[in-house]
Amino acid sequence: MRIALSGARGQLGSFFDAYFKKTDDQIDAFSRNDWDISSKEQSEEILATGNYNVLINCAAYTDVERAESNQEACMNINASAVKHLSDQCKKNGILLVHFSTDYIFDGESGAPYVESDKPNPLNVYGASKLEGERIIQTSGCRHLIGRVSWLFGGQEVGFTSKLEHWRTQTNLLRVSSDEVSTPTFAGHVPVLISSAIQRNLEGIFHINNTGSCSRYEWAAFYADLNNWRKTIIEPAVLSSFKMKAHRPHFSAMCNKQFQNLCATSIPHWKEAVMESCKN
């Protein structure tokens, strides 16, 4: 299998690059400097001449807060650029693997969201990712969209990396206790996607880790795991933080459909956090 990987130096892309370099597949990994996916001309040139079977798009605008005041930039990367990619994938018979988010939901559900639940994003970032989903679905290209939540691991981004930084500044960390979803270890995603490709799976699937927790529970678990004896983790309500972007209070997603179709087990979020600490 010949694979094109965009966003190869980002949090998720770096895990895909490392994973597929250990397989028999051939992967061409493109960083942001190598390939600006917002450029229609670049996307056309790369995908038309590379003889690829699969495009794994890890390039994305992921700054939820900044997206509120940079809507055009966010929509350009997460939606408009995806139009170029999906058009070229359809034209060249390439499977498009793309990633979306739990933030397409409004948090009003009383149970973990399933793939068929109606989206209703509360912020610009969520709206841009939902628009990207819709563009791909209407493009007619073969596609596999994996929705993930609270991605962590790898480079110095994500919630656990923020915790590490914050504790260098203060011994008391206030973390929201009324914001619930599922931490997803970026290192698990390539394994799941590879399994789905091998089974010719197409469509939209939830591929987050299993279970759910509040950010406070996640922070407390991570602190205990790393023996942060001098750091106090204190619960706080989400509304006490000054943020531009509204966030859903409950956006946990059910991954049973993916597990059943791929005949695979996705680890619990606590197992994922423990594994990430070993890397």
C-alpha cells in the first residue's frame, strides 16, 4: 500500500509516520512546509502524481480558543482545504482518511454519542470540523472519518502536556469537573486506522479510547500516576474559566460500532494514559 500523509510533523501525524515506517507499506510523509493543504495546486500535483492508495490527512487547525477570533483561517484548513483533498481523492481513486472531533456535539445527550446522533457544534472549531465531514461525504470520494476526543500524547501539545507546564508555575491546579469526554491517546489511532483500512471500512466512526471522565478526574489520575505529591488538583466549574469558545459539558462518544466491525478492542482511557507515560 502506498500512503500519502499530510501534517506529518503534528501531534497525530508524527505517530502515523512512526507507525507506518515500521510496516511493509510505503509512506510519503509531508510536513506543513512540504505541503500546504490549503493550496489547491499543491494538493492536485501531489495526489495526481504520487500513485497513492490512501491519503491520511492529519493537517488541521486545532486551537479551539484561537479559532473564535480566527474563523477564516480555521475554516480554510478544516473545511475549504478538505474540499481540494476530497476532490483529488475522488479523481484519483484514493481512500481519504480524515479526523473529526467530539466537539461537533452540543453536550446535551444523556448517554455517549453514537455515529448517527445529530451534530450541533457550540464553537467555531467544532463547526469547521463538521463542515469538513459534510464536504467529504458529499464529494463522492471513498472515505474513512475517525472522530476522536481530547487527543493527547507525543509532542508538547494536549492536556497532559499543559498540566506538565502548569505545575512548573504553581502548586495548585484548578481543573474543570463538569466537562466530560474521553481522553484519546494519539499513539493508538494509527493502529485502529490500519485495522480499518485492512478491512476496507468506510464511513464515519468513533475511534476514541473507551470510558469517560471529567478533565478533573483525568488530571487527578495523571498526577497520581506520576507521583505529583506537591501538586494539588482542585475541581472547578467550567464557567469559572474565562474562555472565548463554548465547550460541551458532555461529549463522550461510544466506540462500540468500530470495535464490532473491526473485531478489535480499544483500550480504556486509563490504560491509554498509563501507556503514554511509558513512551
